[in-house]
Amino acid sequence: ETGVTQSPTHLIKTRGQQVTLRCSSQSGHNTVSWYQQALGQGPQFIFQYYREEENGRGNFPPRFSGLQFPNYSSELNVNALELDDSALYLCASSPGVAGRTDTQYFGPGTRLTVL
Amino acid sequence: AQSVTQLDSHVSVSEGTPVLLRCNYSSSYSPSLFWYVQHPNKGLQLLLKYTSAATLVKGINGFEAEFKKSETSFHLTKPSAHMSDAAEYFCVVSANDYKLSFGAGTTVTVRA
């Protein structure tokens, strides 16, 4: 069974640029969630996708957007990058039905640095 | 609304001694509670999960946690710390929805 994978591992961008991060779900999982973890803090929920539809969103501006594809892989897009967007971005997949608290399995993360 | 407070930002123990990580939660509904561990430059690994079954939950690597509704607590313990337990630990709550709410984390160091 393949776990959750993310790419790239590290990324350096400059302010104002756009970035796309990618995530492959664990086999058999149809739900993907994205989290932002700033240095020294706990992860913060960005949004969740269930069967290609956004299922819920945290307190992040619209320049954070996402997609989920028919194979349940996912992308996180961030436009107009700001210095405060520098963080570890974590993707998590879960097997279940929207609205139910399933265990979420995390990938290793993408470290984004904005200069 | 749901939230988690981890009462210790840093815990230092000697190898072979017990570990206690304290967590209090707040939730409008009957919550699911989790403990995750994060080793340096790694993703999050699930240690254990509580979902309204037995109040004492056993996890991986010898960890266990006890759910106490009257105290709104979900403390994590391990009888004997190992050097490999040095990591960041997160208490997490989810109240019948899709979102996980993380605590600020507790850094565990293990002295030889």
C-alpha cells in the first residue's frame, strides 16, 4: 500500500509569484485535506476536497485554491505569494465519507520559502 | 467550535523514565481526539485515536492516552521513554466534521 506522497520536497519563490503543490492520496482514499504549518506552530487547516468538490475551508484567503482530480490526487495553488506564506504544507488523505471524522494520513510535506 | 490546549510546550525526560504530555480540549460536540508525532523534517504520524469507545486508548510504540470527559482532558503517556521518542507531539480534536484542530505542540527531549 502506497502512502501519501507530495511534490516537490522543497521550493523557493519570491513575493508575488504563484506556486502549485501536488499530493497523491493513499490508495483507496477519496478525501484530501491541506494544512499549513508555520515554523514552531501546529498545522492550520486550509481546505478539504471530497470527490473533486471542496468540502470545507479554513480561515485562508481566496488566493489559496485547490483542485482534486478523478484519481483523487490534489493540487494546492497559492497566488500572489507573501513572505508569511513560508511554511511546511502538509497534505492528508482519508478513506471516508464527507462529514465524518476519519483518520487522516499525512504526507511528508512541501517546505515553501518565500523571499 | 473546537480547540485544543497543550499545557507544556517542552518536556524533558531521562531515557527509561515515564513520559506525560498534557492536553485539554474544548468541543461543542462529542469529539474525536488524536495524538500525532512529528520527527524533525518529517510528516505527521498517527500515534492513537479516540472515538467514543474505550476511554483508555492504546497506540503505537507503547504510547497510550486516557479520555476524561469530566476534565476535558486527553493526556498521553508512555511508561519508559526511548531516545527515538524525541520529537514534536500534537494533540488534535475533531468535532464531527472534516477539520482537524491542532494544539501548538509539545517538544519532547530525551536525555541519555
